[in-house]
Amino acid sequence: MVLPMGKTAVFLFMATGAAAFSPPSASTLPSVALRRHGLCGAARPLSSLHMGAKVPAKAATPAKDALKKLAPACAAFTSLFGVAGGLPATLVVSLIASSVGYISAVYFVGYGYALSMIALGSATLGRFMATASQPAVYHAAAVIAWGARILTFLLYREFFAWKQLRERNKETNKKFKPTAKVSTWLFVSVFYTLLFSPVLFHLQAASSLPVLTQTGLGLAGFGLLVEAQADASKSSFKKENPDNFMSGGLYKLCRHPNYLGEVLFWLGSYVAGVGSLASPLAWTSASLGMAGIIAIMLQATESLEKKQALKYAELPGYAGYVKSTPKLLPFTGGDKLNEIVDAAEKAAEAKAAAAAKKEVEDAEREAKAKALAADREKKAAAAAAKAAQAKVADELKKQAASKGKDSGVPKKKLMAKTDSPYLENKKPWDV
């Protein structure tokens, strides 16, 4: 609400005059009056304009009570940003976000990956937005965008494009023991923290190498586009050709352009943050994260290569595609399909042998456990029978003791004892 100039001037004069002639407790009346008439803040009742009147406190609400209870935890979390460059705080965020893997173990490295980057980017951006440089804000926003893109793609693939994946995930989840889930959760949370660390340090200190930062951000953006396009084109192709291999578009440059795009994105993130790495801890954490993502992508590439070789080896054109197209880095030459197939077969045989060995060991362990259980049951039954016999013997002994030495003697004979005072009043019918 905006008052006309004349009325506004009169009102301000009156409010100021009232404040000048009022007690000290009413020194804040002008601002209260201004809020009452919509000139600043929220409205107040007219009664609050009386000199010396106190503005009634707002009633507490459940939301406010909850916020008050959370305040100590929020303060403790915020204080973690001041410890070890903020790495403990980001680890907490990553642990919370990646705990989605307890729904299904494969989510630790799928949805947990995407959610961790979204949460890490949002939390640190909210914490350091006021003091961060503009390139650092772009850096964090790029990671959030990458996480959102991955999350969207994974949801689409599991619930729309490839619904069989849900059943596969359920079967995989059954193989994970609780201890394996805990160890996986801790490992990926630490890894996501290290991978994100260049952004964390960039938000806290402006880069001393602006040209390198701009180059890194450009590389990260390019990697994001490559990965998104590769995933989208392959997903569309596989929907129409589930039993064929993808060889068009970006897949002409290399056989796994989606993995290449992911490596380029994180390499760009690392380069963008290099100018802000001012301590051994910062350098170590950022470098470990970069080395980790490269190692994981190389291992994932080799694993997928073997699976595809066994699946598509008999298809016409696949051997030529493998021979003419590089695996990961464009323009580095192809591979011989037979070598990949041999390696895949050996890996499959080793995996089958390991599975058979594990099955035998599990069977032996189960048989041993059953034998021990049967032995324990036998011993328990024998102990129970022995205890029952002892109980019966004790009962018989107690019964015999309760009858005493006169057990079995008729009552009439008992009364005829010579030492009984009953004999003095003996009646004929008592005989």
C-alpha cells in the first residue's frame, strides 16, 4: 500500500512528534507506525501505537518449534565447514544423499551418485554464495546440473525405457549382505566427497588462475553435452533395436562416448578448481577424486567391452566396428574382436569357477551348520530328559519324606497306641 504524498508527510510528522514526547520505551513507535500503514514490514494493530504499548508476541507454531529444535544440529553442521576445509560437512551431506542405496544396493552408484552431487552443490552453494566468486557459482551450478541430468536419465531408464532393469536390481540387491551395503555406502560417500572437493575449495577462494578456470568450465560443459547426447541416442536406439549394437552418431568416434563425456566433465571440474587449491589437503583430496573417477571409468569400459563382445560377437559388422573404432579416446585406433572375446571368455570362466567354488563352500558351510545344530538339539534333548528324571526322583523323595515312619498304619491302630492320651476316654466302639 502506498499513501499519497500529503497524507504521508503529515503521518510521518505526527509519528515523529509522538516519539519525541513519549518515554524511552516508545522510541520505536515511528517504525511501528510505518509498518501499520504498510510503509515497511508487516502490519500491527492500532492499539500498538499507544505510547508505551508493547507489541504482542506471535504465538508459537509447530513449524517454529521444529526449527528451534533443529537449530543446534544446523549450527553444528555449519561449524563443520570450518574444519578441514569443509570436507567433513560435505561427507555428511554425501552420506545422507547416498543412503538411498539401502533401498537397493545398485542405487549407491546410481541414484546415490546423482543425488549426492545435487545435494553437495546445493549445500555448499547455499553456504558460500555470499562470498563466492561468479566462476565458482557457475562451477557449483554445473555440478548440480550434471546430477539432475543423471538422475532424470536413470529414472527414465528404470521406470519407462527399460522396466526389466527393476527386476535385475532386485536380484542384485538380494546378493548384498548388510555388511557389504555398509562398506559400499561408506566407500562411495567418501569418493563422492573427494570428487566434489574442487568445487568446495573453489567456492571458498577465488581461483588464482582465471584462464584455467574458464577453460575447465568450458570443458565440463562440453563433457556434460557429450554424455547427455550419447545416453539419449543410445537409449532411443536400444528401445527400437534391443538386440543390436549402437554404432552411429557419437558412437562413430568411440565405442563408449557416454563414459568419455563423464571423464571430460570431471576433468573440467578439476581444472576449474585447480587455481583454488591452496593447501596439501586440498590438492590431495581433489587429485584422489580425479584419479578415482578415471580408474572407475576405465574399469567400467573394460567390463562393458567384455559383455558386449560376448553378446554381439556373432552379429555381422561388429568385428569391423570394434577394429575401426577406438574404445574410449577418439583417434587412438580400434581393437581386435577375437582378443576381446578371448578375454571375455576367460573372465566368464573365472567368474563361473569362482561362483561354483563359492557354491560348494556355501553348501559345506550350510551342512556343517546343520550338523552342529543337530548335535546341539541332541545334547539339549538329553539334558532335558536327565532333568526330567531328576525332577521325578525329587518328587518321589519328597512324597516319601512327607509320609514319615507311620506310613501305611491304619488310623484305628494309631489310636490304640499305649502312649496315647485317647485311651483314657476309650469307648467300646473305638475298638
